[in-house]
Amino acid sequence: MKTAVARWGNSLALRIPRDVAEKSRLTEGVEVELAAKADGFVVRRRAPSYELSALLAGVRPVNRHAEIATGAARGGEVW
């Protein structure tokens, strides 16, 4: 597939065709990492980062599970 590089302010921009974006699951606002290679570049979706406080903020009584019985202690567990 061919596309052209265009000027965007002082930078260059590359338009990603819709079918390529859909196959790559790229949407507006998705963070990516760009790596230069000798013969071009590679674009990869950025791995998500999580903060414990943000994850715990989402815990509600409705999405908490009940205590789970795992049987008697085995080995050196101290309960």
C-alpha cells in the first residue's frame, strides 16, 4: 500500500489508511512508540501502565468476590 509523507508544522506526518488502522487497532489518541531503523521505522502500540491507586479506586462491592476456600494449609504456610 502506498501513502505519502506530508508536512505538519515543523514535523513530518504519515497518514495511516483506515483499513491499516483497523487491523492494527489504532484509534485517535492511542499512544505509540516510534523506533528508527536503518531502512525505515517501526511503530508499536505503547504498553499500558497501571497505578495501584487507580486500579483500587475501581474496586466496588459489586465487583468484589467472596472469600474463596482453598483447603487446609500445606507446607510451611503460617495463617
